[in-house]
Amino acid sequence: MFAYYFKLGLRNLRRNPALTALMVLILAVGVAASVSTLAILHVMSGDPIPGKSDRLFVPFIDNGQPDGYVLGAEPVDMQMAYPDAMNLLRKHPAERATAMFGTGMSIEPPRSDIPAFQAYGLAPTRAFFAMFDVPFLHGQPWTADDEARGANVVILNRTVAEKLFGDANPVGQRLIMNREPFTVVGVLGDWNPMPRYYKLIGSGPATGEEFMIPMATAVRKELTPYGSVNCSQVRDPGYASLLASECTWIQFWFETRSAFERAELQSFLENYAGEQRKLGRLKRNAPIELYDVMAWMEVRKVVGNDTKLSAWLAFGFLILCLVNTVGLLLAKFSARAPEVGIRRALGASRREIFQQFLIETGVIGLAGGLLGLLLAFGALALIGMQSRSMAAMARMDWEMLGLTFAISLCAALVAGLLPTWRACQVTPAIQLKSQ
Amino acid sequence: MEIRPILSALLRNKTGPILVAMQVALSLAILANALHIVNERREVAARPSGLSDEAATFYFSVRNLNQDTPDQMLATIKRELEVLRAVPGVASVAQVSQMPMSQSGGTTSIAADNRQQRESGYAATYFTGDSMVKTLGLKLVEGRDFHPQDIPEVNEQTNAEVPTLVIVTKPLADKLWPGAPAVGKTMYFGTGSSATGAQVIGVVEDLISAHAEIGETGIFSLIMPARQYGNGGAMYAIRSEPGQRDRVMQEAEQALRKSSATPMILRIKTVEDDRKDRYRADTALSWMLVTVSALLLLITCSGIVGMATLWVNQRRKQIGVRRALGARKLDILRYFIVENVMITSAGVVGGVLLGVGLNALLVSRLEMARLPLVYLVAGAIVFWAIGILSAYGPAWRAASISPALATRST
Amino acid sequence: MLRMTNLSKVYRTHMIETHALRGFEIDVKQGEFVTVTGPSGSGKTSFLNIAGLLEEFTSGEYILDGVNVKGLDDAARSRLRNEKLGFIFQGFNLIPDLNLFDNVDVPLRYRGFNARERKGRIEDALAKVGLASRMKHYPAELSGGQQQRVAIARALAGSPKLLLADEPTGNLDTRMARGVMELLEEINAAGTTILMVTHDPELAVRTHRNVHIIDGQVSDLVRHTPSLVDAGAATAGATA
């Protein structure tokens, strides 16, 4: 019977083409709007490192000025000061830890046909690569020895490596950066976590950092931190005073062996803070916070207000389309009362009528889903025009594809419940008499 | 006007009217809020930057790849300024530390008195080694610009000098010293005993900050005199003669590259592009909201027309009977229009309530602004009009139904 | 009261012409109770529609209560219909979403009476048909006979000069039908002219006179029931 009803449904679509087209179109538009915003939300708020996201933590130690501070007020900056970063790295309270800051260097390519250019990079400590499961195309992270010495070693991202060295393996090759020779020790594979959760403050290029050098090297060369440097007090000029000051410009991550060790880490940090207060720092006496990956993305508002607005809007729009569809279905089905009367007189039960019309609604839902999918692709393309980072996020994966049809089908079926139920209530006798 | 019987008949057949009223309510609520946001974003993106000719202004970020001493770097900067000034078509050049709407720049907290508990606000910190006021074409409304002797040479790596003179923007002056002239007053870089102050020597009408934040911070800016050097590079703002920007940009770049013995990294950006980039997301959101609003109107319209047509068709016999009993065409037309106005009104009332509720949600959860009443009022009027217009077609067709239908035997 | 002279009604569709009425003549005096009979397709419905100003006619003359109907526009005909005529239909044609009070109210609203006048007339009309106690009920709650009586009340509420009834007992059982006929006779006795179209020969004989239509023309003016034999003779003797 399903196939029979399905065929009937298809045939009935053609009966009143204008009304059907309108219904399918409106449903499709509502579905497209919802799916495209959902797709973006899905990418933005999805777990970028499932399996590890509950044991990677960002610590927040508030070292701001006590004047005018109110408990619970939003902090000016959530990065870390250099002294705290170095202390925590040294004390090693968790399985792994890394500190990093963004910076820029000039690169003079070995090939003379490519002019010198300014590149954007990251200066993390060695543990970074293991902590974030960073894939390597060639080579590997620099050694502990390199790090200790602040050696001139660099890891390039795939795009830059190909730009400078073509397809060849550049490990071991030399490169002039900020007028000094650097040795390439590795090339990153394709690594595009969406969002780039490891460095949410003062984010780098949307396509990822172009190079990575040891933080010790960057400090030794007195490279200016790119991104955001926040100084709540006046400090002396010069790099040395930046390192010694309470200015925050470092981003820090801990990795614990399991999620259970979080409490341990928390109490360690609280002890550390207590020690520092005795030394006269951390005057605000603010509570110590630990954020895992998802909480960090939440606190940094990765899913911005505008994106949330779009999602709400799309949802409201879908509801409007739904209500509209109910009305149109009512109209469509009410015109079929004579047919229902005859079918019932010929022996169809109420349940069978219900099935028939619900399946017909389902056919409309599928048609709406198909059209909605096309429209959703268009909508995503439009949204991608907002910015390059948006363009990276505005994509559809198989999950979303399936979701499109699911939403369309469900919406149509929900909308069709009332009209279908009404259609079943038709009394055969009255309908037959009026012929 | 037979309002009571129409209402009574409507209430007996609630489903259709409720569906239409729901659509009107939803659309009105969403539309009012959406258009409010669009207008807000438009206003934000239309804020004046303070520049006299944005289309003719651009800037270079220069990085020299040579191991100069700081003094050599200073000399390079002076030389580069000469080179740039010599390019034909250049109206004015100035060394600057950041550019408006470039989304890259620093801010400082400010206070009228350093004994204050909390700072009065935050302001963008522009440093200039020449006359930024002249190059960007800012409008001085009080006091004066810096004289060359006011501008110290500051080695960023070693010099701890803090600025003693400052030019502020009018909004900032109005906040710190309302109703009084700002020139001569001292402005402090923060609160607390260690916060230093600088004397205000001039006020410009507008200068938007580098990040162009929404709210006060975006329009509070400070210009301080300093020829900064020592970090291996510099930023130069250039205003060309009107309409000649692109040509001057090309020639200036060539001239600058030629003037240096060692290769340099040169980044060029126009203020026009900066404005577009800064507001790209807002503009995109606005377009999306406008598109959705248009679709909302269309869909609601179609819903009303559909329902009205359905009811007319369902009541053909009844309409014939009414005509037989003496109703004129006008009476039938009026019946349907009144019926429709009732339903639309119910929808409008629901929409206003829903709109206020939606806005409260937006304000509390998404940090949006409160909705002014005028949007709801305008929206109500629009939907009333749409309701009447949409119903007109079906109502007209209803009025054309022949009274002879009454005697037909079905 | 109602006089039609040489009336014709032609329906034209594409290339087919149907003459529903041809050279039709009728003269109904004030206070008469006249039935109109005839087989299906004879033109009874067209006659009723034209008499009730529901349709226009092709040629001839129609004078209703001294007013020449020709050339009146739609608004004027509606007005005339509203003021002078009352309708009773075979299918009752009550508006299902309105209660009895509001149903009887419908023609009065188009008349322009004020609220007090309308209320008075409605209550009187419903009382006359014996349904005043059920004013707030809905048509679906009433039997067929009761619904028809409400329809009569609706027709009477405006104090019409002429009542047009289209098979008023067609959908009723014999008992209810008799009740309705008695009511109509009462109304006629009170002074309202009644023109009734009917199939039922038994009803035809109860009235003052009977007009028989065959093929769009009046065939018999005599007050008697046409039998099968006479029908043939009547056709043969059809006059122009």
C-alpha cells in the first residue's frame, strides 16, 4: 500500500501545480534557511578534538590591577603573563603543557624569483604538537635540545613549504627569516581545525599560521607578539621589561592524563596563586579558572552573537513556513473531500485515509527537501561572502545533507497532521449526496 | 457594519483564522526586530571616520630587511618621508602608529582625574611623527595641531618618555569635561597614583578608532606626538590629490622600493578597503536580514491570499444566499474585508506582543539593543495594509458570485 | 403585484442557445397564493430566479410592485430584493456558523435598520414560526422542518410584499411539510402574496391557482392537477 500511496501522492502533486509549487517552494525556503545556519553552527560549535577536549585546559590567572575591580566583572584579557607561563612550564603539574604567542617574521625565499614577504606564525613550546595532535607531512617537531638553546629551527605549513620549495621535502633546507638563517625541521600536514581553538585570542590567519618556531627562539630574538598585548600598568620600554611585566600576551594549555585529574590541577593552580600572592603579585585575589576546550570556546564566544541571531531567525522563519504550509495543506485537502467520501464509501477506513494523505504530505516534504538542499548551498555561498573565516565554516557535510531531508520531511509531516486528520473526518454520506 | 455576526462566525471556524493570525504575528515580530538590527548596523557602518577624503587616503607598512642601528632606522624613516613627499600627486604624508578601521591598534584607559576609582573609558592611541591631522584631513574644532617642536624622537626600545601633549576627539572631550573647553585640561592615562597625564592642546571633531568598536570606545581617540623608531619598520599615511589615489599608490611604491638599497617588505592598504573589511560582517548580516524580511512578507501575503481564496470557495453557496437576501456586491466585499481586518488585527496584536518578547530575549541573551516602539507601529501598519490588499482579490471575486447560486439545488 | 409580459430568457454558451423561457406571461395579484408547477427542465428555476431578481432576462417586461425592473443596476436590484421580496429555498440555506437570531438578522442588516428595530423584528418573526425559545441555537441543532421555519422567519422579518418559495417542502417528510404549508397559508391569510414553485401536485391544489410551465411557457392557467392524459392535451394546446 505504501508504494500505491506514494504513487498517488506523486500524481496528486501534479494536479494543482500552482498550489503544489508554492507549498514546495515555501517549505524549501524554510528548510534552506534553517539548514544553512545550522551547518555553520555545527562547524563553529562542534568539538574540534573529540576524545581529548575534556582533558585539555586553559588556565586563567587574573593578574590585573586591584583598583576598581569588582568580583565577577568580565576580565580585560584572558591571556597569561610571561612570568606565570614560565613558572607553570617549569613546575610541570600536568602530563603536558604548552605556552605560545603569535608573531611575524620576514621570509627571504631561497629562490630569487619570489620576493621577500612578511609571514604570520606561532611560537609555541614543543609539547604543542603532541597536545593538539598536529599532523606532519615531513619531518617532526624540534628537539628538546633545540628548544633549550632557542635554536634557529622552523616548521612550515604546507602552503608556504610548497610555495618556497615545490613538492620536494624541505627538511634540512635553509631559509632566511628576519635576516638570519633558519633550518627547516618539519612541514605540517593539512591541519584546519574549525575553529582554531588552540589560539582563540588575537587569532591568526584563517588558513592557519604559516610557520612555527620555538618560543624560546622567538623570545631570544625579541620578536614582537602579534595579536593582543594587554598591559594594565605602565612599563619600561624594551623587550626585557615586557618579559618581566604583568602584561598578558601568552596563551597557555595544560593536558592531563584523564578528565579526572582536573581537580588536582585546579588545586595545584590555587596553591601556586597563593604563593604568588605572598610574593606581592595577583593583587585582585580573583578565583582561578580552568576551562576545557568546549568551555573555552563558550567563554570566548566562538559562536558569536550574530551567528546565534542567524540561527534563531532561521528557526523562526521555518516555523512561519510551517504554519503557512499547514494552511495551504488545509486548502488542498479540503478540496479533496469528495474523493475522500468516495474512497470511504468504497471501503477505506479512517486509518487508511490518514496514511494516504500523510504519505502525500511526505512526498511534498521530500520535494521540499530536494529544493531546499539546492537553496541551502546557495545560502551557504552567500554567507561565506561575509569573511574568509566564514567561508571556511560555511560548508556542508554528509551529516548536514541528511539533516536537510530529515528537517524537510519532519516539517512537512508535522504541518500535515492537522489537515490530514481533518481529511479523515469527512463523512462519506454528505459528500456523496452533494454530487 | 456587522462586526458581531462576523466575529461569531469566525469563532465557529477558528482553525483557518488562527493560522493566518499566527503567520501575521510571527512575521511582524521577526520583521520589526530584523529591520531594527539592519538599521543599527547601517548606522554603525556609516559612522564618519573623521577623514576628509577617505577615497584618496591609503597607507604603507614598511619593513626594512637590514640590521640597522636605531639611529640608522630613524634616518631611513626621514628619508622615506622625503621620497614619499616628492611623489607627484601626493597631498600630504605622515608617519603614524595605526590607522582608523584597520582592526589593528592599541587602546589605553583614560580618566579626567587619576584619583578616580574607575577609568572614564578607553581610547585609541594614535602616535604621529608628523601631522596626522593634516594628512588625514581631520577637522580641528578647538585649539591647535602639534608644532614640529612638540614632536620628540622616541626610540621605542629604550625611551621611556610618556607623551605630555595630546589631541583628543570631541566625544571624548564631552565625556571627560562636559560643557567646558577641553584645551588646557589634563587627561590621565588610567587611574591610580602611577597614572601619568598629558595636556590637551587640541580637539578634532571625529576620529574613529582602529577597531571601530560599537559604542563610546570606537569614537574616543587620542593623537600623541612622537616620531617612533627602533623596531625595524614604520607606517606612513598618505593622502593623494582627489581622484588620483591608485596612480599615486603605484608611483609611491615604486619610488620607495627604488630608494632602498636592501629589499623591503611593503604592505599597502587603502582606507576604503579597511572600511569594507571592518564592516563586512555587519553588511552581510544586514543583507541576510533584509532578504529574510522580504521573504517573510511574501510568505505571509501568500498565506493570507490562500486562506481568503479558500474561504470564498467554501462559502460560495452562502454568498449566493446573502446576495439573494439583498446584499449588494459592496456588502459582500465589505464582509470579507472586515473579516480579514479582524484576523489581521488579531495577528498584529499578537505580533506586537511577540515582537516585544522576542526583543527582550535578544537583549538578554544576544546583547542586542532595545527595540524602539516605532518599528512595531510601522510593522503593524504594514501588515494591516498587506492584510487588506491581499484579501482584496478574493473578496472581489466573492462579490462577483451570482445570487442565482442560492436557488441551485446542491 | 408581479407581472411579466412576453418575457424571454436565453442562455448562450459558445454556439449553443438554450431558451429557458419564451414569451412567458404571468400576472400575480396582491394577496394571491400561486403555485408554479412543471416538469424538470421546464424553466421553473429560471422563472423563479428572474422573478426574484436573481438573474436578468433577455427580453420582455417585468413589473414588480409597480417598479419596472428593466435597466436597474445590480445595487438597485439588490435593494429591491431586500425590501420587497422574501426567499424560502428547498435546501433551507441557513448560514451554519450563525445562530438562529443572527440568521434571521442577515437581510435586516442590509436594510439598514437600527439595532432595536432589528431585534424587535427578529423576535417577532421567530415567535411567529414558533421558534423564539431557540434563538441562540445553531441550525445544525434543528430538524429539517424547524430549519425551514427559521428560513421562513428570515423571509418574513423584513415585512416583504412578495414571498418566493422554491420547493419549500421538498426536503421534508409529510408531517413537517404539512406544518410548513399551514404556516404559509397563515402568512398568506395575513396579507402576504406568495409565489411557490413545487413538484408536489397535492400542494398545488391547496392554493388559489396554479401556473403550469412546460418548455419555458405557461401552459395552463386552470386550477387543477394535470394528469398524464391532460399533460398531453395541455402541450398540444400550448398558447403563445
